[in-house]
Amino acid sequence: GGAAVGGGVGGAGRPPPPPTPGQSEAAWRAARWDFLGRIARAFKARVATAHTRDDQLETVVMRLLRGAGARGMAALAAPSRVVRPWLGVSRAELARWAVLEKVAYLEDPMNVSRAFLRGRVRHELLPALEAATPGFSDQILAIADQAATWRRDVERHVDAIGVVVAPSCERVSCPAAALESTTREGRAVLWPAICARAGVTLDAKGTRELVKFTTAGRGGSRILVSGAAIVLRRRAAPGEPPGDRFEVRRASSQRSPHSTRAWLGASEALPPRFGRFRWRRLHTAPSSASAAEQDLWTMGIPRGEQVALRVWTAGDRIRTAGAPAGRRVTRYFSEAHVPALDRPSWPVVLVDNEPVWVPGVCRGLTAPSRPGRPELIWYRCEPEFD
């Protein structure tokens, strides 16, 4: 939904500054896409570009020169949120139409430059290939169309296996069983498609490493892949189907994922959100003492107490039934298979400055978890890894 945005954007945003001399073509392109993406999100719209048949041909040839496989061969025809209505029209046809209809346009001076690879492909390599093999361009574009059809089939399969994309698009997860049950060749096709949904482009080495990691990685293990992205194996969170999941995290998620670091207040008014965790007050206590003890995502907090809620720190210790003298919370994290990347933002509940509850991980020896006590206020913590 929403109108497409392209050249003119009025007062909706400020265009990127002029490129710095010597700045790479990729840096210019990244600045343009960042600008258009921000404007599109502001209007809840989609970006529309004037890419033509010639742009597609040049892009496919450039990717061939870089050793791209079937996925990369789809180039501009690949499934995307970007709208490209003129992909089947040549640049010359579009220019003739603009003149005929008296539509004003600007000719980018870089179109005739040979300073970058695209210009050399456009003015030197493609004319030579077409002269040596008449029909070369049509053949390459036909292959690209087949690759785009193949990519759409792969995307439909990725949808069907239960891949979940976080609203931020910086985290993507999928059931581990869906990848374990296919062949090595199938994993080599699926991993790039899954990672792409988190904005991560896998290279050949990263794909090979993930194919091996699929069956070699244990719960809590992780691997670094192209673009400083991290793929980890974790247990399903509450609300997810049971079983292990693989999760892809783009590098930007790691820098400053949480703004909430601490909260202090009455036990009757825990905040509804703390970082990526939601706190829900329960109307009734658990049905039995055993249910309360087993569900580490739920706990009763004494009414009228002052409660502190903060993120875990490396030195935190908690006294539990199994360790009445105290034990480092990090050991409970390991036993609960909480990935190391999630721990710095994991909440800890304190009463009288003593940790009494690490949701989903452990409950302190002094934590009142027995139902049937009217002075307890029951809460359920629900993580949201998005």
C-alpha cells in the first residue's frame, strides 16, 4: 500500500550531501538508498525507480564478472519492495518517450563516464560481446528472468517453513528442523534467502560455513558471517513453536539494542515494557505450587515492596534452592541456553537490593512463588526478540 516515491519528495526530507571526492560508487548508492528508504517509511510508501532493461543487463553482467550464482543472476528482477515499472523498456525507448511527451528529465553525467565498472561495462564490454555474439544481451536477460522466477519459488518456500522477520528487519529466525531436514544443497539455497530478510548478503564462504553450522551447532552456539552478522542457535521463546531456532542478527542490532537500563518503583506497578521484555500482571495466581515453581517466566512479588528492575551485570549472584550460598547468574544463563548476546539486556528483579528473579532463567531462594497468598502480585514476563 501507499504511493511510490521517487525523484521529488517536497519537504519530506533532506537529500544526502554531495559525495566526497574519491568516495566509492557503493557509498554513493548506499547514501541514496538510505535517503529514499527514510522518505518511504515516513509516507508508508514504496520506492519506485526508473531502472530500465539496460540497467538490468549491465547489473547481470557485472554480477557474472564477480562470480554470482543463480540468486545474484536475478539482479533487479528479484522479488523486492522496490517497484521497477520500466525494467522491460530500454533506456533509448524511455528517452524517446520523454521527449515525445515533453517530460523534463536530467541526464546523469556519470552515464558517459568510464571511471567506474558500470560505465566500462556499458560502453566497452557489452558492445564488444554483442558484436562477437549477436543476441548476447537477449540471452543474458532471459537467463536473468529464469533466475528471478527461481528466486520467487525459493521465497515462497522460505515463507512456508516458518521464517519470522522482526519489525526492525534486523533479526530473522526460523525453525532449526526446517534446515536440518533438507540436503546440504538445499541449505546452500535457503541460508542466503533467510539471511537476506535481515539485510545480510552472504558470500560463498559464509554460505558454506552456515551449511556446516546447521548440523554442527549446539544450543547457544553462534557463528559470525558476512557483514559482521551473527547467526545463533537458540531455544524457542515463549509464544514460539517448540524446538530450537536459528536466528540471524544484523550487526547494527548489536550496537545499542536497548535504551532501558533500570527502573525503580512499587511492586504494584511494574512497567509494561523493559527493553525487549513485556510485563503482564496476572488476574489469578498459578493453579498449584508445582506450576508456579516450574514456570520461571511467572512470579509473585510481595505487595507494597519497592522493586528494582535492571539489566544483568556480569557480577550478579543469586541464592537459589540449589545454591543457598549464592551462585553466579551467568551459570544459570548457560543452563537455560540463553545466548551470550542476549545476556547484557536480560532483566533482573531485585527486592531489598537482592536479586530474586531472572525471568525464564532462575528464581531466588527468598522469592515467594507460592500461590494462594493474597499479598502477592503475580506477573508474567514475556520476551520479544524483535
